[in-house]
Amino acid sequence: MAVSEIIFWLSLLAVIYAYIGYPVLLWMLALFFQHPVKTGSHLPSVSLVISVYNEDRILKKKIENALGLDYPENLMEIAIVSDGSTDRTNDIIHSYAQRDRRIIPCIEPKNQGKTACLNDFLPKLGGEIILFSDANSFYDKDLIHKIVRPFTDESIGFVTGSTRYYSPSGSKIVEAPGLYSRIERKIKSLESKIGSCVGADGAVFAMRKALFSPMQAHDINDIVIPFQIVKQGYRGILEEETLCEEEASQAATGQLRRQVRITSRTLRAIFNHKTLLNPFRFPLFSIEIISHKLMKFTAPFFMLLFLITNILLAWRGRLVYQIILFMQIFLYFLSLAGFLRQKKMIRNRWVDFCHTFILINVAYAIGWFKYARGETYTSWTVER
């Protein structure tokens, strides 16, 4: 077998493992090795932390949603962390704080970044459990009850929910990001059954306040906090019934920029916590990080090798490679057709899926480039 054929098949297997093989492996492990979670009825005190920056467009709706949550008022506080907002955000926060004692204004005069703000304000909060949220994420009334249940188990350090996306038109179905998020949710669910899930959903995850450690300003909190908790010997799980709703970004450029930031910051988090990659200290979690994160982040490079070697092999006249090349070209054609979807000229779930798949992998590749250049993200802006 020629070197080009070896590279071709190894590249294909790497991509298949990242998106299909790893979930299958988790499913098989979960059949034989499960680590159940004890739940109970104890209600801990909770600090709901809403991070905002120039969110006057939607902040009132978010605060009303938070105040309407079904949880004992004496066990709940709502800390709204404003990171140097320059619109009416701070005025809205103070207005609600005057009406309801549960609202705690946490105003940072300068835009220094979400993580830096959390470092400043979290130690001052009174809840046993910290629940992180975003201004554009909306909760069902009983969400807090659901997300605190697993903390009865003393081995649990953090609990994450997941996000359902809806379109601006009001539909509860957004095919491409919805499908991708469902795959991620299933992977986290399987990881939780056998140990700890890798990372959390920044819009809805909770942790024991006693386990919080200050982070670097450029850290991505929904990855670094879970890493810190696992290092301390605790587990993190997905609570499958805990769901929030968020409006999906309709602009491809907005999705791309967001995923580039996430990729670059996640890579930095992984390599800043290299001890978690040590299979002798963290035998299961190291495999999860490599499979769930690093294999996916390297997928675009394997895809490029797969395409290049496929062209070389098809050029030699081998029919099987010509057929596979045609299928690849068709995939990229469907991805390009996704731009027409943005203009409402075409609507098809397979077009949406292919477009999102390629867009995410392009973001992974750019994220590696940003990480290699040493670029960090601290201050933030609202992505529409």
C-alpha cells in the first residue's frame, strides 16, 4: 500500500473516530461501567450569576425570567455582573435591585473581561452553589431544582445543563446548530455515566462555591472551572433534564467568530492543564479530553489530508477513490449552498448540517492559528 493510501485511510479514520467512533466507544463503556449519582431533596442556597455586557436590549426579560424561577426566595440571590457596560444595562440592574432584595448589582466600571469579573465578585456571594448564566439564556421555572439535585452526592463538583436553540421567528427548531448541540449533549451524557463530562455549557452550569479557584483573565470559565474541579478529585455531570433556551445566531460570520474564540481558549485551557492529559493520574478523563476535544479540533487538518490524498489517488484512475472524491466535493458543495440558506433562497436540513459542519471545522483550524500566535481573549462584545 502506497504512503498516500495509508495517509488517506488514517485521516478518514481519525475524522470518523472524532465524530462517530468516540460516541460509540462511550456507549460501549457505559454498558459495563457506570458511576451512578445519588440524588436527594436537600435544597442548598444558590447564587445565580448572570454575566452581561451592553445587554439593555434583553436584560429586563432575563431578570424577569430569573425572578420567576421556582426556588425559595430565602435560598436564592441573583448577582448580575456587568463588565463595564456603556449602555443602559447598569441603570436597569440598579432599578431592579431597588425593587427586589434578591438582586445584587456587581458593577465593574471598566470592560476587563467576564473571567476577571467572576474572580472579583464570586468570593463575595453567599450561595453554597453558584449557577452561571448569560443574559440571552432563559430558564424553565423548575430549572434550579433540577440542577441542584445531584449535589446531594458529595462526589459531584459541578453540574451542567444544555441549551436548546430557537430562531428569531419564534420556531423552537433550528436544524443545524440544534443537531450539533444534540450530539454534544449525548456525548456529555455518556461521559457522565462513566465518570465526568468534559466542560460545561456556559449558559447553564452550577458548581460548589467551595471549589472555586481564581482564574487567569483569558481563561474560558466553562472549561477551566470543570478542569479545576476534576483536578480536586470531584466529578462533573450533565443533568439531562436541565435545559435553557437561547436564540440562535443567524449570521454565519457571528457563528464563525464565536467558535474561533471558543476553540482558541479551549486549547489554551487544555495545555495550561496538561496534568489532566496524564493517563496515569487521570486514566479516563485524559482519554475523554483527547477524544472529545483534541481529536475534534484536529479534524480539519485530517480532512485536508484526506482531500489532498484523495485527489492524488483519484488522479491515478482508481474508481473507488474517484467515487469518494465525488462525495467529498458534493459535501463541500452542500456547505457552500448553506450561504444561500442565509439569504432564505434555500431551506434543507442536510444543507444546514453540511454548512454547519464545515463552518465549525474552519473555525477549529483558525482557532489553532490564533492559539499558536498567542492571541488571548479577555474583554468581550455582544455577538448578534
